[in-house]
Amino acid sequence: MKLRLEDKRKAIELRIRGKTYKEIRAIIPNLPKSTLSGWLRNVRLTKEQGARLKKHLQEITYNARIKTAWTKKKKKQERIQKIFEEAKKEYPLLSKNPFFLIGLTLYWAEGSKSSECVQFSNSDPRLIKIMMKWFRKICKIPEEKIKTHIYIHRVYRKENCEKFWSKVTNIPLSRFGKTTLKPTPHKIKKNLDYKGVCRIDISDVNLLRKIIGWQQALYEIFEKK
């Protein structure tokens, strides 16, 4: 009994000093939460003590959030590094296929590297056809993941550019985003062959990381020569 009274006195003292229930139970071993709640039920904190406890709780919450964010960031970096390493291991076998290298270098030159998805833009239908085949055959991307977005000058908006690019990419119009009309000072069509710029969109950040891994493997081989 004397031991429990000493524990109770210590628990109340710790509470007044701004400690949480969890911290008190960590300091006083074998202390049931129900017992601690009973001991502290009638403890009334002064305004200053309450403010100290509130500040302490805020610090605990902030530190917990920082720790969680850091853990998530570390796990994300580990996942990215794993994808990079796997891509570099795949490279020697894939590089035996000239078409793989063509698509890889084209994406390096014209593809997006900063977004969280794979994007390739060009106004040349031949390059778009090559990249569509590369994504389908080499990257093995499911059709439903591939979408398209068209950019055209406003003066060409009635030229059925969407149908043109739908035929080039073999993607139905239902998977086309809203066409972006670019302003232009010209009111007369100067290039009758102009069909705008086609952007291929693939919402797969892991594919983007894999492509970057392949590119790094290619660069490392080039650097050694």
C-alpha cells in the first residue's frame, strides 16, 4: 500500500509538471491506465500548469508528425532506390534490342523528368507512333493507363486534330483530355499540315523511375568508355 501511495504522489507530481498519461506510465512501471485515471481524476491544474501541459502535448504531436513524415520519406527513398537498382539490372538484356534504346533516348530528349507521371510530347506523328509502340511493347503499359492531350493554336481548332492524333496513337477519343487552345496573333492558317502537339500521359510514377534507372545505366556505360 505504501508503495502505491508513493506512486500516486509521484504520478500527481508528474502530471502537474506537464507529463502525459503515457509518459507517467513509462516512468512508473506496472501502472494500469485505469488506476492512473482514478488517481488523476480530481487533480485540478492551475492555468499555468494547464498551459504547460498543452504546450508539451503540442510538442509531442509535432515530434510525432516529424517522425512519421521522416519515416515515410525514408521508405519512399528506399522504394525509389530499389526500382532504380532493378532497372539497372534489367538494362544489359533490354539494351540488346535496338528499339529499346531508340525509345529510351527519345524519352531522354523529349520526355518529362520532373512530373510524377510519364509524359512525352511532340508534333511529329512518326515520333509519337514510335513512342506509343515503345510504351506498349517494351514497357508493357495497359491500354487504359495511356491517355492523350492535344495542344493546338486556336486558329486550327476546327481541323479535327483530335481525330488525327487518335488515328496516330490508336487511342479512342474517350481517353483524350480537354484540348488546350494556344493563343496566336495569326488569323490565317499558314501550315495546312499542322496538327498541333500530342502529349502522351501515363500515370505511373514507378515507370518514370524505371526509365530514369535505365537512362542512368546507359549513362554509366557511356561514361566508362
